[in-house]
Amino acid sequence: MSKSISKVNSNNKKDFVENQFEYHLKHTLAETPEYSSIMQKFFALSNTVRDIIAERWLQTEEKILKRRELRIVNYLSMEFLIGRLLYNNILNLQVEDEIKELLSRYDLTLDEIALLEEDAALGNGGLGRLAACFLDSLATLGYLSYGYTIRYQYGLFKQEIENGFQREVPDDWMKNGYPWEFPKPEESVKVKFFGRSEAYTDEKGRLRFRWVDTYDVLAVPYDIYVTGYDSDIVLVLRLWQPKALNEFNFAEFEKGNYEKAVYEKNLAETLCKVLYPNDAFFQGRELRLKQEYFFVSAAIQDIIRRHKRRYRNDLYNLSSAEVIQLNDTHPTLAIPELMRILLDEEGYTWEEAWEIVKNTIAYTNHTVMPEALEKWEAPLFQNMLPRHYQIIEEINARFLNEVAYKFDGDLHKIINMSVFEEGNIKKLRMANLCSIASFSINGVSELHTEILKKTVLKDFYEMYPEKFNNKTNGVTQRRWLLECNPPLAKLIKESIGDGWITDLYELKKLEIFQDDPEFLEKLDKAKMWNKERLAKYVKEKLDIVIDPNTLFDIQVKRIHEYKRQLLNILHVIHLYNEIRAGKHLKVPRTFIFAGKSAPGYRMAKLIIKLINSVANVVNNDPIVSKELKVVFIPNYNVSAAQIIIPAANISEQISTAGTEASGTGNMKFMINGALTIGTLDGANVEMLEEVGEDNILIFGLKAEEIEEAKRKGKYNPFGIYLENEKIRKVLDMVRTGYFTPETPELFEDIFETLIYGKHAPMPDQYFVLADFDAYAQAHKKIEELFLNKQEWNRKSLLNIARSGKFSSDRTIEEYVRDIWKTQKV
Ligand SMILES: *Cc1c(COP(=O)(O)O)cnc(C)c1O
């Protein structure tokens, strides 16, 4: 059947959807409509949507070949946290009504079908979700681009809460089959490891190198086509899957090398088993380095293959036809890998190769925290990638010559800027290699970029000021408003139309309703719908009743000391004490937490247990629970975020100033009408600028003040503990096991880290106690504000209306303008 669907228009959409759905039930799944399960209907429906997408890909591919003047964006990222795709694709392709009608004939709703899809959790948090938002914007705006990553067999672990503790469960996300990927085995490439670099003289008498005696695996691409809103083009997110070239190496076996005989097979099987669950923390594991090289090598080979197909010639013009954006330093090996291919395989000279590389690669930095910076041990690196090591040494030697020349032999500069950190074990600093080889270096918020220039990359900024630029992060309003908040999206469409879906600045028009009580009442109703939906979710998942009429105060993000969930829960304990002392809250409040801890992060796991222990005591206190509740929602992921975030009255963005590079959760909350309580950190600074100081609650020490306190070593949390009675009371309860009488010492380490700096470089290194009073004050103000509902709704509206800057469409347009220099199709 499959009639051509190149133009699925409003007249034939309905027929098309119905026909394809039945076709897939019958022919793809061999089922009848009557006897098929709801899961089979999910697959039939996904395949129906897939058909439209595949057709659009063919059109896009034609454009890639024809429109050779367009530079292609390659976004290399170890993580793409894309979440569910069915509803997202349906909205983008604008077939929602037709599909809802079709499903109604089977007594099904789109909501219940969409729930059957597993979240593709191929990322840890903000960095991976940013990559996903960027693809959405690139597709919507119409820029030809590819995303490259790994096809992890297991995504980020699922979190269960058992007796208040986090328990990790493997995320077998493909167990039922995954409907959105297209395997492309014919475009597989070979990736090499280990071996040695061999010098030889080529036919022209030139000294050349080749990488020999390697272990090899095949990289097989699986493509997910990424749709854009109302866009004809779709993009490719290419996931690389390792596969053994040789199941068994008989030659090695014959020689008695039994390990070698099966090494390649084992390598292929273990290489991409699982995503490393660390967020903003570096752990120098060999397998992780293998993963990084595996996907980067496959991506670079793929880019070169595509380029040759597109131009039918050499690679001299590579940098004008392709740009490679590195999402943090995880794909840094793109630099020596591209050099290696150009030198060893394509026969370019060093100067020619370097010219191409340094005009093709651009680098995004995501953190200034030292524990997150990638530093690979030189012996490990050199053993696995001997030829790359050699190339990096050469890049570095040539670069240090320039440094010595430019800075008059300044030894400090040479030591700081070298790729190699000397010491007991020599290490490779990937941020330095990126800064040397990239034509662009960007931070992800104004504050973060300034801190980069002043601290970790200071010397590079002095050397190459022109490379540095800021690209404040954003989020896609298609997923983070249109898809996740139906009543608000509807209200906005009814009042100002739907231009905001592709131009978020249009929301500015909502300001005319700021003094319109009728409109504000509708806004309040939309918020109430979301709060009721969340209350239902919490009841189903946790069997806890929360009241949508209370103030919903939400902190959802990875659990990290720098994000200071501890400050939040300590303040909740303080409120508990106040209520017990007869000082009642002015408005009843529900504090909601969610987030995963890295499995090996002791302190973060302890904080999860503390939140759950406090929740247990608070929620079961017959007096306190009338005005205060605490819930920890397990397994925070993109789909959970889509339910939780629209329900917030207050968004908690309380990281220690100078630690959160940007944050993107903060933006999702703002777009959905929450007021932010936050520090002057990351993009909060720019949110304040946009929304105005009357509509956001800023508190706490500023980045320079934290910096100064650290420099002078004058911060004394023990002094605060002694002097501040409220804080002392709270900490003593934590320390002596008030919330866990069965294990009274459980939280002693939290106390000792704050007061004595146990397991830490200094006491309370994230300044929790220093900011406590200011935080409590800001919360008092929140209560006052919430008493006046109309005034609150007005502030909520202004947050929505002034959130235009925080669309990833704006971010992408800035990348295009300043870095990628390309045009729309
Ligand atoms: C947006 C998002 C994040 C990032 O949140 P931050 O508050 O910026 O740390 C993390 N995880 C998920 C699932 C998200 O959707």
C-alpha cells in the first residue's frame, strides 16, 4: 500500500494515519486490530509516525547533497538526554488531532499510549539535555546538522528509594525494542585501539607514521531522525554501537595467545554497555576513555566520508563545509583523530592538517570545578592511543614554542598552558588541548564565561582573546511548554496566538494581561491543573497525599553538594522547628525534591537519605503535616520533569555562587510560571536581568564574595554554628539522629563535613551555613507574597512573558552567528 507521503497535508493526514496504523498492525506486527495489545498499538503508532519522518529524511538528504554552500553542524556529545519521542514527534509533525481521533476508535488516549515508551536516558543531566534541546532547535530552525553519540545498552540507572536510600537498577531501555532508530550497517567503520606507532618513509621520501598491531572493533551506526516543529527537514542523531569484527581470532589462538584471541570480542561487548553515571565529576577509568575514543573516531570517519561524497574531492575545504562542536571535553579526541587521519591516511603535511583542524573544531566548556575537569593519566592514554599521544605531544611542543615567544619565556605560563601536567603521574589536561586546537571557546552563561576567562582558562584568554565567547544556554519551548503544559499552552495560544512556539520572545505580548484579574484567574487555573496532575502522580508513585492548594516549592536536579539540596532540607527542618514552637507558616507548603546521585557519591546519597528521613517525620506529625509536607519523588528523568516542573510555584536554584555554569532547569521553571528563589549563579543572573528584581527572589553571597572568603581562608562555619541558635538546633538534630532514631549516627558525616571539613578541602566548602539566614529570609518573603494571590499570579505571568531569552532557539542562532557561520536550508 504505502502511497507516497512526501506531502502529508491536512486533507490526507487523517487517511494516511489510519491506513498506516492498520498496515503496521497487520504487516509489521502480524496482528489484528481486535486482538493486538496496547503495546503493539504503541509500536504500530510509532511506525506510522516513523513513516512520515523517513520520507522527510530522504528530502533532507537530497538537500544536504545539493546545497553544498551550507556548512553542516556536527554536535559531538557523550550524552543526549532525549526522553520520550512519540508525543514530541506528533506535535512537531502536527498530526495530534488525527492521531487522537484514530486512537479514540480503539478506546485509547494518546496519553496512555505515550506512557509505554521508555525514556531514552542517554545522559546524566543538564549537559545531555542541552544537546537534546539543541537538536530540537536546529531541526526547527532548519540548519543541516548531525548529532553523534554512543548507543549505550544501558542508559542512566533507574533510581528506586528503599527505606529512604537510593538503590540503582539497570536501565534496559531497549528491552522491548526501540521504535525510533534506523540501523545503517553499511555505513559501519572500523575503530582501532592499542598497538604502536610505526615510522616509515613514503614513496616521496617523506617521514610518515602508521598505527599498527591494533585491536579493532566495528562501529555500527543507528540513526534517530530528529523532527523540528513545522519543519520539512529532519536531522540525524547517530548512535554508534560496537560490534566484534572477529568473533574469535584463530591466528592468535594458534600462537597460544588465548586472551588476545577473544579480546576484540570482549572489547566490543563491554565497550558501550553502560553510561557512566557521574555528573560534573571526572573519574579516570580506562573504559571511559575507550568509549570517548570509540564514538569520536567513528564520528570523524563518518564526517570525512560524508564530506567526500558531498564534494567528490579532497578535504582542503573541510572547515568551510563542516564544523565540529565539542560538548565539553569528552569528545576532545576529535582533535588528534582528525589530525591522524589527515596526516597518516590522507597524506597531508602537518601544517595543512593543522590548518584544517583548527578551523573546524569549536569547544564548549561546562564547568570550572576542578574535580570535573578531565585529566587522563599519560601511561594509560599512551598505551591505548599511542599515535594520538604522539600527535598531542607534537601539537603541544609547537604550541609551547608560541607561548614562549609571545610571553617572553614566562615559565608559569608554559607550565599552566601545557597539555601535560607534570607530577608524580604525568597527566593530559583535555581542556588545555581543546583551548589550543579550537577556533572558538565558549562558556554557557555570562557569569560562567567571565569566570572562565578569569580563572581556569585565564592564560588562554590572554593568548587568544578572540577565541572566547559566551553562549547562554536555553531550552526548547516545544518540549518544555507546548508538550509538558497543555493548559498553559492553550491559554497562551488563545490570548496571543501561536507565534511563540517558534519565537519565544512573542511571550512578551502577555505583559498586557498583567493587571487583568480575569486572565490571572485563568493562569491560576492552569497552574492548579498541573498541581493536581502532580498530586495524582505522587499519590500513585508514593501513596502520599499532597494538597494542590499548598505552595509547591520544588528542587529537582542531580543531587550534588554544590547544588545545595542540603541548604533546602536544613531550612525545612528549621520550619518544622518553628511550627512545633507554635510559629505557624503563613501559607501551607509542600517541598518537593527529586534527583539522582552518582552511585559512588557518599555525601549525595546521604543527603537523599536525609531528605527522606525528614519527609518521614514531617509527614507523619499530625500537627506539622497540616501545613508542611516533604516528598522525594524517585527516578527523576525527562518524563518526570515534564510532570513536575509545570506544577511549581517556587523553583529552587540555590547553588553556591560561582559553581553552576548555567543551569537549564531554572529556565524550564521560569517558562512554566514559577518564581525563582536563587543565588546570583549561572543563568540566574540573566533571569534576574530579564524579569526584574521584583519578580525573583535573589539571596546569598555573590561569586566574588565566595572567592574572596576562600582566598583569605576566613570562613568559619563553626563560629556560625556556635552563634546562630536556629542553625545550631537544626544541625544538632541532624547530628544526633533526630530523624533516624534507629541509626542515630547516620548523618554525623554531614555535620562533620560542614563544621570540620571532613572528607573535604575546607569546612562547609559550599557555604551552606553562610547563606542560611539569607535563604530563610527569602522564604519568609515568599510566604508574604503568596498570601496575595493576584499579585503572585502577576509575578508568575511576568516570569513567563519575560522568558523569551531562554529558548534554545536563541542560543542556536547565536552559535550560528558567532561560531558556525551557516545558513538555514
Ligand atoms: C533540565 C534537566 C536537568 C538539568 O537541571 P539543572 O537544574 O539545570 O541541573 C537535569 N535532568 C533532567 C532530567 C532535566 O530535564
